Amino acid sequence: MTADQAPLVPTGSEVELNPGTRSWVPRAHPISWLTLVVTTGAILMTSIDNGILPAVLPAISSEFGLNAKQGGLINSFFFGALVVGGILFGIIADRVGTGYRRTWTWNIAMLLAIVGGVLTWGATTSFLLLLVWRIPMGLSRGGSEPVNVALVSEWWPKEHRGFALGVHHTGFPIGQFATGALIALVLSAGKWREAFLLIPLLGIVIVVLQAFVGTKKNQVKVYDWIDANHLTRPLPELSTKLDGGVMAPVREALKHANVRWAVVLVFLFLWGEAGAVTFLTTQFVQLGMSQSQAALIAGASGLTGWIGQVLWGTVSDHVGRKFSITFLIIGWSLALLGMIFITGTTSAWLILLFWGLFRNAPFPVVYALLIDSVPRAAGTAMGIMIGIALGVSGVFASLVAGAIIDAFGFTTHYIVLAAIVALALIPLSRIRETVAGHGKAATASGVR
């Protein structure tokens, strides 16, 4: 058996801590940087996909005569498939193999979104078919992100993992701000169906690029460069395959306490995000803004979101994951409380730009923590986290937030959301640090 095919030994194997770094200048092979560009493009595609349905839902509802409940059902189908996709593709990715082998799993997940986008554009003749086409897009959304995150982390030196994942996730805030403009451009030249063509137009390019970049030959070059520059490989082997039954990756991931507590941690962040984002435009319209102005300002956090992600991802490589997440929880809670004091366009811009410095940043830091904790079951761990945390919060958060707004108003709504995010300090206290030198509780055998 060759080194790049070494099976993952059972859960008793040792997991080295992330050594961290003192250098504020990230160092990596050119192929690592190219991989980062491609995977960031995939996250941008995911972010745009997230924004398409809310933007065109009024047109869809008008064409098919939908009420609000039926409109919500479209999202329910999507999030239901997302839960399945996150867990399923995470497990498959770890079974097929880490490293360059993740390219195969990832491209399949991306192709599902491409197919779903094409079918939505060209074969949606009824509301029922629209629901059906949301299933492959949900499977792709849930499945591509955990594999995508694991993939980029396995092409970068371990010392700069937080930076790489922070940059990689800038596709989300950029997409959050750009989606409105792209959708407006599409709708000015076509109908709502054409908006879904943005997914295959971006996705085909990304899949082709990754097929050429994510090869064994290129990974050998990256690992040789890491060794020559006295940095730490992301994994000792180029690729590992997990032996055992179908549930072996799940058992490997869930045995680590960090994985279990990270699900709760991210669930609370996502609950706060879904609750806030769903009703921002409504709040702004009630303050007297036009629909287009409200939609534009609601995406303002995307302008500063990339700064927060790169900054906090990099900081976590230096001072540890837990220290960084603590500050992000505080920043999030303050930003949500600040939304109580939005009275017009100026205050809305200022508070949402402030939120952007924190809004997207927890996720790459938590991803880095999970990969540090369970490097050979990273796809499964992140698939479980994304599937459960994002799926469940997506189903319930907006419903609860809407009920609170109806009964008590926006002030109570934001106080509740800030408290929910602040509760993340509890699961964070149960998580062990994974960056060497930044947590005495962390042990050389990994986080259990």
C-alpha cells in the first residue's frame, strides 16, 4: 500500500496540534494560491445561489399564484436537501479520499447545482417542478461547501490554514453584495428563470478549472515545496481513505468533542444571521426607504465582510481559534443590538458595515478548528455541522423571528438575537484549543 493510499487508522490515532505561525505574511506554493482562487470562486457561486430565490420570489409567486406558505415551501425543499447533501457528501468525500481525491467528490456536488440551475431555467413549467429542481441545488449547496473547505485546507501549509480559509470564504460577503446587482441586470434583460443561469455559467468554469488544478501531480509539487520551506504538511500523506463501514467517518468525527460543540456554536451564529437578514429589508421599508434602496443597504455588510474573514482567519493562526471566536461573538452581539438604533440610511450603513467585520468571520475560523481536530474526517465533520446547523436554523429561525416581530417589534427581536449569539460562549467554553501554544487543555493526541 502506497503512502498516499494509507488508510485512516481508527479513532485511537494521534492528531498533531496545528503549530500556528508568527509570520503575518502567508507563504504557499503558487498552486496553493491558484487552488484558493478556484475554491473562492465556488463560494462566490454558493453565495449568489443563496440570493437568487429571495430576489425573484415575488415574480415566481405571481406566475404560479403562490401564497406566502407555498413560497416558504420552496425554501423548505432546498434546506431539506441541504441537510442530506451536507452529511452525505461529507461522508463520501472522506471515504473516496482526502487531498487530490476530494476534487472528484467536489466536482460531482458542483455539477448537481449546475444541472439544477439549467433545469430551473429550461424545464420549470409548474410549481411542483420548481420544488423538484430545488432538491439537486440543495444537495449541492449542502455537499459542496464542506468538501470545498476541506479541499482548500489540504493544499495549504498547516501554519496558514486560518488565513487560507478566511480568504476562501470572502466569496460569501462579495456575493452578498454583488447578487442584487447581478439579478437586477438579468431581470432587465429576461425573466426570473434566466437568473438561475448564473449558477451554470459560473459553475462550469469553476469545475473545469478545479479538474485541471486538483491533481495528484500538483499536490506532490505543493507538498515538496512545503517540505523544502520547513513548513507543515496539512496531512502526512497526500491522500487517505477511511476503512470500515459507511458510518465509520461519522463515528470518527463525532468522537471528538470539538465537532459536537461546534455544531451548537455555529447553529447559534446561523440562527442570529437568518433572523436578522430575513427581515432587514422589511425593517428598512418601514423606515421609509424604497424597496431598491432597502435591498441595496441590506447587503452592505458584504463590503466589509471580506476584511473580517481575512483578518480573523489570520489572527486565529497566531493567537488561537477560541480567542478569535470569543471576540467574534462579542462583535456579533454588539452589532445586532446596534440594529435597534437604525433610524435611517446613514445609521443603517454604519451599523451594517460594522456587522460586516464580524458577520462571516466565525465560519472559516470554526472550519479551521474542525480540520485541526479531525483532519482525516474533516469532510464528515463539516458536513454534519453544515447540514444540521444550517439546515435546522434555516427551517426555524425566520419563523420564530417573524413571530417575535409581529408580537413585540424589532427592538425585542434584536435583543433576542443578540442573546442567542451570546449563548455561543457556552459551547465555546467546552471546545479545546487546537493551535499549539494557545491552550494547555489541548493535548498532543488531539481533542477528544
